[in-house]
Amino acid sequence: MGLKLYLKDVEDIMFEFGENQYDVDSVGVEEFSVSYCYNSIKGWFKEIALDSFKISYGNNQLFDKTTVFFEYDQETVEMHFTLQGESFTSIDALPYDYSVNSNMHNIFYCNDIKGKVDWNSKNMYFFEVNLSPDFFKKYLPDDHLFCKFKKIIENKRIGFLNQSCYPITPQMYFVINEIINCPWKNGYRKMFLEAKVLELLLFQMDQIREYDLKSTTCKISKTVIEKMHHAKDIILSKLGCPMSLSDLAREINTNECTLKKEFKSVFGTTVFGYIRDVKMEEAKNILISQKLSVNEVSDIVGYKNPQHFSTAFKRKFGINPSGLIKK
């Protein structure tokens, strides 16, 4: 059966796996997408299934707060990312409930579960990767934090790597965006998705390890995370003409010192480091996909001096931008 979603009672089925027709490419990668409008919910969902994991993402627009009941009869380790929206979940086999807010992620193990989730936002945008436990354990670091989660999997107990969720970093957003907008087909797509899923898992585990070492997980409040993501959204909307730190701080009702400290605590980089990384990722994509010169790309991403752009690009990626120009 896989996943089944329903409202109020089992007869009121909203969505059920197994009822959809998959497209299969030349190397066996399965894919399907669906759009739906059901009572108070309108949305879309897409899944890409490989041998050892499934990638799924979608968006739900709600006319009102909605409670959805679910059943999932498979064993999986889920890398979950809530890109937008807030939810509150109860699982029958867990002694506690848990919430996931916008721009947060976590990793959890489940095996044949039932429960309900309260969707509390008008827009719910999520991204998930469901890994087979054997595939996941191959990459699980050998230290106390991850060994505890490994025992949860081996004992087939439902549980989270940590009950506290973590803020989604810019690097994670970049990889998620690359997966969603994958340009490759067939065998090349399979290699690309396998590499990107492992890269995303690496970023998750590295952040979780760092938070555990610094014991800061509980010190970053929901309010701070939301405020810094608001700052990030402002930064992205003004990339062509970046605001000063003092202006950005005023925009989100804080001071410059607090902005610098809290932005780095949430994203692991400075405001200007984040701007630089976004520009370099944009430049890389342009160089790979379009026939433009280094000078043209430098100008597009806001560098007045092409030499400064080339230096920053090589520092970021270890290669000169001219090496990526599309022939």
C-alpha cells in the first residue's frame, strides 16, 4: 500500500499510493506526479523512485487548518524538510507529539505507522527523501549521537535522530533546488540524483554533529529562526543591489550586531558569505548552461571587476570560471 492519507475516517480517502501510473525511464527510475483538489486541500505531489531511496516533494494549499490521518506500512529512514508551513504530528506508537516549522529539517525512522498531522498553515511545501535502512546505515557516522539512532533502526523502533529539528541551511536549499530542477535524463539523472541525495545527507549529518558538539540546538528559538529566514528572503529579493547590514537589521527590527550573530547561528555563514555563495551558485549554473563569457557572467551576478569574480569563483569551487564555459 505504501502511504494512505484520509480525512475524518478511512472511507474518506484523499490519497493512496498504488493508485498511480508510474513512468519508467531506460534505467528503471520510476516517476509520477499528481495534482488534486479535495475538500479544503488543493495541491500537487511528485515522486521519483530509485533502487535505494525515493525522492518526493509537493505543495498543499489549505483553505483552513486541516487534520489529515495517515497510514504508512513500509520501513524507511526519512530525511524531511519543511520548506514552508507548520505542522503538528501525532503517531500512535510514539509517546510524544512533535511539531515541524517552516525552514526546518530532521531525520526519523518509521516502520508501519498510523497517526494524524495538523496542517496549521495556508501553504505547506515539503521535500523528503525516504531511504532504505540498509542504504542509510552504510553512511551513518560511528559516534555516540548517530549510534543511538542506529539502535533505533536495528530495534525497529519509531524515532527521531533528535527530537529537536534543525534550520535548513543555504547549502541544503541549493541541493534541494538542484534535485527538483534536475536537467539530466535516464542513467545520467540516476547518477546525479544519487550524488545529490548523499550530498544532502552529508550536510544534514554535519550540521547535526556541529549542533551536538556546541550544544546550541535548544538555544536557537523559533522566533530567531523565522526572523533570520525573513532576512534571507530580503537578501534574495535584493541581490542586484544588496542592502547594508544596518539597513537589513532595521528591516527586520533588530540591530546589526544581533543580525550578524543570529544569522551565522542559523545558517552557519555570515550575511555577506551567504550573498557570495548565492552569487557563485548562480554564476556556476549560468556558465554550465549558457554560452556567455566570464565578463558577461561577472556582470550578471554583480561583480564590477571580472578578476575579482574569477578569484571568488575559484576560491569557492576550486576551478576558474573559464573552465566551465559551455562550448
